[in-house]
Amino acid sequence: MIRTQLLHVLARLGIADRLAPGPRTAAELAAETGADADALFRVLRAVAALGLLTQDDEERFGPTPASEQLRPGSVGSPHARLLLYGEPWFWTASGGLLESVMTGSVAFDRVHGESLFSFLAGHPEASELFDAHMTAMTSAEVSAVVGAAALPESGTVVDVAGGRGALLAAVLRASPGLRGVLFDLPHVVEGAGALFAGLGGRWRAQAGSFFEAVPPGDLYLLKDIVHDWDDERVVAILRTVRAAIPEDGRLLVVERAIPPGDAPAPGKLVDVTMLLVTGGRERTPAEYASLLSDSGFRLSAIAPTPLGTDVMTAEPV
């Protein structure tokens, strides 16, 4: 709890960037950020005790290799995630785990009276932060995901609920003969484009709902989407894709498949986040295979990546 908030404060005040040139005092940083100098000093001292900053005899705080990773420009930086996880509208749902365990209900829905995605549609600043987190997370994973995927040399790839397009842009760069469609809700695709520099006319954005219809294509991508939903709505999404995909097309589902037993796996903690925030869940390979089968697909391959995500290939049947 405290560590998350400490890192949220660092991210919100841009402390890692401000310390990049060299050590500074809490008073100097407070003057720049509008913070209370004493309170900021106590926070920075605690962060330094965690090894994320240095603190010298003159009470100056300096950068470390770890704090450099917190800067928003660094590859794989958790900066956007730290901003999101400490925001009051997201943070309050995290305190509702016990009631979710006792009732099976979604903490976010209880706190806000609506689902996460409904909330984001009505709160542009929250949506911008959530999209930035998803883009940063995907950007850190795209090389591993693309490396694990067997991409075709030509055709149209549709990134379903692809956010700002980090994965789609990487796929198009990896396979120059492909064209792409970025498909997501209107308020999401409106902000897309920056990641597609140099890709010319090889891509387009299209707004819509994956519960209704998806654009025609040859290869479909669903990254970090299936885990957001319960089984009934997952099948609804997959059947929408099945209605659009040609018989020789392929679907790539990118999620964190849960291994058996007590083996460590990042998906097991992400699964609890889904319990709290969306009502979705992470699933075992067998559970993914069952959902795909119920939707007109066959799970044909699972390719793990070094980052804990799995690229699951499905074919229409």
C-alpha cells in the first residue's frame, strides 16, 4: 500500500526526471513541484531507503539505475502504471478485495456505480491515463509478442480493441507486406496515430464495438482483452470475430495463461486485479481452449514469451 503510493508520488511529480542531472534537496524539488518541503523530504527519504534514490550527508537526493527506469521515456518504464495505480478513482477499488472475495462482486463497480469501461468513456482524463498505461505496457511487450507470433507476409491484420496501436504498429513494421486496421471505441481511436510514423497508408483506424461487429481481415489480434470479461461476454466477443474471419484466417490471443499448481506466474496477480477492477479473469490454457471451442475456433498453438505473456494461435473451425 505505502510503496505503491510512494512510487505514485514520484511519478506524479516527475522526480526521476528532475533528478536525472544530479542530486538535489527536497526543498529545491518542492519549490519546483509546489509540494510541502518537509513532507516531500520524508517521502524521498523513505524511497531512498528502498534503494530507488540516493541520499547523501547534505540531505540531497540523487538518481539510481532504478530511478532511471521510472522515467517515462525509458523502454518498459512503469511510469504510466504508477500514475494509474495511485489515482484515487483506481486506487479505491483495490481496498475492496475482502468484499469481492465474500460476494464475488466487482470492487470498481461497487465504488463507482458503473463498470471500468463505462467510467472511462465518461471521464476523458482517466481514459487518457488508462490508455497511456496500456500503450506503455504493450510497447514493453511488443518485441517479445511479435517474436513469438508467426506473422503472414501479406493480408490485413485487425487489432481488436487495440488502444493507441502499439502492437499493430510493431506488427506492420515486422511484416512490411501487411496492412492494418486499428479497431476500438471512438474516444480511444481518436487519439491514435503517433505510433504509426513512417507507415504511410498501410493502416487506418475504425471505431466500433466488438460486441457488435469487427472489420474484415485475415489476421486478428486480441491482446489483454479476453481477460477483461466474464466467460459469457468473452464468447460474445470471439463469436463476433468468428463471423468476420475467413476460413483460412487466424486469431492471436495474447494473455497470461495460468500454469498449474503453485508455480510463480505474473498472471496470478493480474487475475486478482481483474477480480477487483473488471470482473474478468486470467485463465488456464484449457479454459482458453474451451472458450475458443465454444466460439467456433480451435486452439492450435501456445507460444510463451520471456515476459510472462503467451501468444495463443486459434483457427476457425
